[in-house]
Amino acid sequence: MTPATTSARSPGRPRSGVHAVVFAATLSTVHELGYARATVDRIAAVAGVAKTTIYRRWPSKGALIVDCLLDAFGPVPLEGTSRAELMTSAIRWIAAKIGEPGVGDAFAGVFSDAVSDPALREVLSSRLQDPYRLALQDALGEPDDRVLFFIDVVVGTLLHRMGMTGEPMVDADVTALVEMVLPHFGESADPT
């Protein structure tokens, strides 16, 4: 090989940044077309990558969506010193994230698919829910079942609103949700 040949870059898109490009394409495609019509073929076309590039990284649309959501959500910003402040910040954070273009649609769609797909349900539970559940358990000092119920009530309500109206909750409704949830979860569970 000549020096020019050894330094030549292989053809195609550079590998770094593929995740970011695919995640952005995923959310924009879901936002534009809806979850069901946002196929891997369409996502690949919007991202400007081959479908095989996506399938090499994610074995299914569901796995892609879960990783995309993890990227969109990032870590839960638990802010405040009291239980009420921590829970309020968590509720407002997830409500804001679900309201971002494509995020709520993607979350609701993959959640719906998981109802009849045990493998996807396991991915959702272990990859998406567990990190947030553990962060809340640690911050609140609550048992697993109470934290899971808190997540069910809050996320379920937010996704239900999205599914019924096609729109995320407005701030006044998020405030009402906080006011409804805090009396039940704001105080530590009775150990007896």
C-alpha cells in the first residue's frame, strides 16, 4: 500500500455521530408521521444512512426508540431539598420531555407495542424505567412498589392525555397533577 492509500478514509458517513443523527431523524419522523408510520426505512432515509446501519446498532424499531428516548430524557434532574420539591421537579421534568416534538409520540407508541411484545416490555423496563426508578428510590428513600406506582400514575396520566388529545399537558394541568399526586406520595410511606 502506498501512503496515500493507507490514509484514505473509507467511503460513506463517518461512524462518529451516527447515533445523534439517527436519534434526531427518529424523533422528527415520529413527529411528522406518527409512531406507526415512522418505519425504520423512513428513519434511515431521513438520517441519510442505510437501513442496515440502523439494524447493526438496534435489532428492532422498539430498541431504537428506547435508546432514542434515553438520549432525549437524559438523567432525571431531581431538584430541591424536600420530598415535595424532588417529586415536583420529577413530574415537571417528565411532562416537559413528553411535550417535546416526537418524544411523547415515540414514548406512547413503544409503550403500546410493548403490551403485546414481552421482549420489548423487558427492554422498556430494564433500559428505560429502571434507571429512573432507581434514581427516585435513592432520592426519596421509598420502596420499589411505591416508586413504581408513582411512575405509573404520573407517566400514565401524561401519556393518556397525549393519546386522547394529541397534545401534551399544559402547565396548569401539570400543576393540577402535582397537587393531586403530592398528598399521596409527598410523605414517606408508613412502615407499619
